[in-house]
Amino acid sequence: MEFFCYHRDRPASLALREELQEAHWTYMDGYAKELIARGPTFAADGETPTGSVHVVDLSGPAAARAFAFDEPNQRAGVYRDVLLRRWRNLLGRTMWDFPGGPTGGDRYLVLGLGAGRAVDLTVPADRDELIAYGPLLSDDGTAWLGTAVLLRAPDPKTARAVLSADGYADVEVHAWEFGGRR
């Protein structure tokens, strides 16, 4: 089962995040085979971390909760909250399979939080810039709760346009980059 996990940083937690960087990477190394995508999100300055995205294939909701809540930054208080949802990998690949590679161009997380009827259940026709794309679902996989997309785009407005104009209670766009050890 695939899961989307987005840890949002607590204000003023940067020093603690930096202190725990190696512990975070070591923890993620233990899930290397299960990871579909990963990486930090950033504030408008492009430098200050605001969160951490992990898309992971695990045995079920209990394993996903353990993954999300046993993460060292989570346990130490770096994050203020966690969004954890079932997810369906509509591209059928990992971020490492993205033809555009890990560098070059701006990358974004577009997170659409559902507001009723399901929308954006199929991959857009112009998929060349999509890194990861899929619906956010309830634990049992039956209820649509939104859509999560990682993509390369020239700017936040273009990134936002990958999702329908309506059908969402809220749409967030975050600067994002490929994660992992540097």
C-alpha cells in the first residue's frame, strides 16, 4: 500500500532539524526500498525548510503510522503536524525514474485537499514534468480526500494549474526538491 506523508516543520525548529539531519537520513536509509519519493519543502526564500515529504510503499496503515511517528525529527519535536494518507501512484514509478532527473528547474509539491466529489483521478495529458501524481485516500482506500503532486514547473502558479480550479477546499503549493543524502 502506498502512503503520502507530509511532516510540517514547527516554527523556529531549524537548529534542531540540522542537528538531527544524520539521524533522519539514517532512518530513511532503512526504508530505501519502500520509498517512492522524498524531499524537503521550503519557504518562499528557497532556503528555509518548512517540511518533509515522503511517499512510501508499506504493508498497511499501522506500518505507515509507525513510519511517520517514529521518524527522529517527529519524535524530537521538529514537526508541528503530520499529514498521512493512503496514496495511489498513478505514474507507476519512483522519483528516481523521473526522466528530467533530480536537478534543473524548480520543483514543487502541490497538495489539493478534497472538498466533496473526487477530481483529478487521471494523470494529466501533459505528464512530462510530473515526478509523482496520485489521489490522497482514506485508510481503507475507498474515500477520496485530495490529490498530491510533485512536479517540475517554472513557477508556483504554473505548478498550481496541474490541479482542477475547483473541487478542493484548499490547494497548497510548496517549493520542493529531491531528498536524500547530499
